Amino acid sequence: MTKYALVTGGSRGLGKAVCLKLAQMGLPVIINYQSNEAAALEVKAEIEAQGGSAELMRFDVGCQEAVEVALKEWEMAHPDDYIAYLVNNAGIRKDNVMFMMPTEDWHAVINTSLNGFFYVTRQLLPKMMMRKHGGRIVNMASLSGIKGLPGQTNYSAAKAALIGATKALAQEAAPRSVTVNAVAPGFIDTDMTKDLPQDELKKMVPMNRFGKPEEVASLVGFLCSDEAAYITGEVISINGGLYT
């Protein structure tokens, strides 16, 4: 029996860093992506160049049918294995002040971050709970979901809801040795933040810099490790002291 790790939105940014970290921990990694196959293949090649094992799995986390088809096909092809580590990382930003926010931008952000978490986790959770080794679920929340950020009512709502879901699911899954935690990054240097005014925002951060994707990935890796077996229902901020 092999225990796999699935990272949604694993082809770039924080997802890529998490894929690389979990592979370095010796886990075979499933890189989920929606459209950018070239980027996903680059991550796979990087993992394999370091001696790790990776495969691609294409689906839109916000489409229930696509999630179920992809995961069922994988399970049929791996009858003796299971996905024991799930990192719900997929997310999108469509920032705007609320009174100007198009309805579709509200729904798109909620659908990817929150519904995507539900569709993927619900599909994988029974297998985790059935196995004596349990599992690890790490949800990528955000400073936005704790503090709230102007221009991000949709993103803040989605991430705050994800935090509530993390705390509730942790209690449901704990008797079966499945831990559920959330990581809440502040400003991290990825392509998702490249359009932000970094020099201005750095001044708000006590550490006077943006975080690195690898720093977030290290935290996710710890939460997926055996050492973190008694940590569940937690939301761990990683923001350079910006908000405590």
C-alpha cells in the first residue's frame, strides 16, 4: 500500500512549493491543475529530477462532476493505494470593492476556494477514515480570511468559511486519526501577488518583506508529518508579524 499526496492547484505558486516539499519528504505527489499543463509538467519534471515521484491529475476543483470522475478513475487504477495527504490549495482572486463586484466574480471565488474544498475532501475522506494510518488534510486559508482585507470581500468570505469548515471537520475526523488544519499566509511572493504594490505593502509587515513560498510549504510539510499527529483544528498564520 502506497500513501499518496494530492495538492490542488499544484502547478504554480504556493501549490508548486508544497508539491516539491512533500516530494522531498518521500511522498508520491499528485499535481492537480486546471488548465496550465505546461506548468504542471515542469513541476513534475523538477520533482523527478530530485529523485521524487509525481503524476498529473487535471480537473477544475469547482466542478463537482469533474472532481468525482478524476478521483474515481485514480482510485480504480490504484486499488491498493490511497490519498492520505490532501492539501486544498486551489484558489483564485478577483478583487474589487463590493459595491462594484460582478456577481460572477463573487461566485467564482467562493466556488473555487470553498466548494472546491468540499468536493475534493468529501470524495477522499472516507478512504482516509477507513485506513488505520488515517490521513492529513491541510487547507490553504489566508490572512484575508482572519483579518479581512478591503477589496476582497469575496476572497475573505471564502477563506473565513474555509477556516470554519476546518475547525468543524477536524472534530469529525479526529477519532479516525485524520487531522485537519489550515495555514493562513499573509503576503507571499508568488505570481498571485505580483500585481500588488510590494514596496508599499512591505512597510506594513514588521519583517519588512514578503514571505517565500518555501516557508509556507515547510509549514504544510510539518502539518502533514507524523510529528504533527496531535495537532488538529488549528489555523496557523504565517505573515511576518503583520497580524497576530
